[in-house]
Amino acid sequence: MHKSNNFDVVIVGGGASGLMCAISAKQRNKNISVAIIEKNDRVGKKLLSTGNGRCNLTHNNITAENYCGSFKKQSNAVFEKYNTKKLLEIFKNLGLLTFCDNEGRYYPQCKQASAVLDVLRFACGRLNVEIFCGENIRSIRQGGKSYSIKTDGNEFVAKKLVIANGSKAAPKLGGNSSSADYLKNLGHSFVPFSPALCPIKVKSDVIKSLKGIRANAKAVLFDNNGKIVKEEIGEVQFNDNSLSGICIFNLSLYTKKDFLISLDLLPDISYRVLKSLIYNNKKLFSDLTIDNLLTGILQKRLGQAVLKESKVTDFSRKCNTLFDSEIENIVKIIKDMRFPVIENCGFEQAQCALGGVNGREIDENTMQSKIIKNLYICGEAIDLCGECGGYNLHFAFASGLTAGESL
């Protein structure tokens, strides 16, 4: 332990942004003393879970358009300074090789999130960054030209303070609202955290019957006025009372109660062609019961749910008894199956959170507070949330690098 617990810089939070901030600061000035305070028993716990354990650390198309929040416009300055190429160079210099998949997502070559965390930890070790784990912060106060950070058993004094301890997302991995408490107490305004990049609870009479099914679909989010808010194509997963999958996670950034999600279950097949296919099945399966009508077109249970939504509920009927109007309705449902939104699922299922310190109160060129001198904020503590695909980790790293450079 540092003799007096006095440091030039104390970083609260040993996640992606905090670790990168410490490395950036020490690389530019090896003589400053830097400490990371982490409440978990180890740093980078959440980082290990990203990208299904493979760590999707960035994307080949990082722009502000893939984010939402009050820091959105300002984030362009961060991304111009630390774009994808620059971030990959930094990781290469830390010893990490990466590759890009067909969707433009970058992963470590070894496909292990632990490799990303290890190169960050090793760099902190080489640069003599002091890391204190298992430290539960009780209070943070500014007095004179320094900050006092009291934990259960220690007190740290810092000339400069960095808040990088994330959001309420993924509480099992340490997510909480402490950054909001610290920053509000220091005079900042704060947009309340809400879950994002998570499943969406929906109203539906058939959703329970679809539990466990996955289907490629085009998902379109409509607002209360019927205007398209966002659309995505990808795999949709049906749960007990919610829709999930990457494309649904991206919609969750924009959802509000009573918005509407429309699924086109066969986006690559036109309305006209689909109608012809169903008429052909009517003929092929003429003597079979109606619940077999969509065999070969949709998964069995999904096909039956479509029939129920189309008001074709008597499965004892034969396919050859279907009326033209019923076939028309079936085609409409397949191309536009509707699910009114109730709300996003909770923080336990959220990868990230909307909300954070108001972006207008942060200098995007330094990540320094405009409210309080020598206070820096980076990562999920800021009101900025990106889509799935490495966008949030990129901002965590880039904002940490920016803050470290400024320190």
C-alpha cells in the first residue's frame, strides 16, 4: 500500500475506462502517482462477460450516430481523437492481436475476453499503477485542492479524481448507481439510469407459446404516432413475456411504453411471393388440418401463433377450407406481427444503461468536469449509450484514454 494513501490521481472504478485511463496517464507522465479503487475483489469483472466472453472491443464504423444520450454530439470529438484504427494500434502496443468479423466487430484474436483484461492489467503493473480491490467507498468529498475518498477501512487523498465506476447495468457484476450519488453530491446534474441493450417486455396473447424459438426477422419500432423510430434485421428470440436478440437490444435504446414493435418474419420474401407460397401449401396440404398450413415456411409453433393472430383458431378444419380473406390475413401477420411495448426488462438483463451525468457538464476534449476543477468522468458514468457491436466498450476505452491524456 502507498505509504500515506496520497496520490496525484485516484480513479474510482477498475473497469474498461478506469484501467485505460490509468495506463494513458502513466504513459504520458511516469512520475505521477495513480491509484485505482475497485469495490469488487478483482478489476475488469464486467469486461470478462462482454461479447459472450469474447470481448467485442470496438467496431469498424464508430460514429455518434450509433449512440444516444446528452453526450451524443460531443462524443464525435472523442471518436475523432481515438477512432477504431487508433484504438486497435493502442491495443496492439499493449500486446493484443485482434480480428474483424463479417459484421465489422473487432475481437481479440484468441477470442477470449480475459486476454483484453490481462494486457490492461499487465500494463498497469509495468507502469506502477496501484490497484486497491475490495474497497467499498463510503464518501467522496472535495476540500481545498484535493479530494478525500473514504472506504470501509481506508482514506485516500487525491489531487485529481476520476469517476469511472459505470452504471446500474448488470448488478451481479457490480453495477450500481454509486456514480450518480458521488457526482450529484459534487454538484453535477444526472439523468436517471434506465436499463438498455436488454429484452423488451411486450403485450401478446401468443408470446408464451413461442418461448425458446428464434427467428430471423426485420424488427421495426413505431412511436405512439405510428412513425418509424428504428429498424433492425437479425435474430429475434421469444421469451415468456418478452422479445430478445441483438436487433431487439438495439431497439431497446429507443423504446417507451405503448410504442409498437412490428416483426416481418420473412423479410427476404415479398408479400406477393409469400401469398403464392401459402396458396400452394393450401393445395399441397388440402386434406391436412389447418395447423399444418405453414409447414416448410415457418417453425411449427411460430406458424400456429401466426394462425391464431390471424383469427384462424379452429385447427380441426382442413387446409382446403381456408377462405381468400383468411389467407390474406395470414400473409399480413407474417409480414407485420405486432407487439405493443410494455417496458424494457430490468437492469439484471441489461448490458448497459441509459442515463448518467449530463453530457453538457463535461468537456469532451479532456473529459474534465465543467462544474468542478480536477474532476474527470468517463465510461458508463456519462449519459451516453451505444448499440450492440463494440460501441460501448469503444467509448469506455476512448473516454478513458482522453481523460488519462488530460491528467
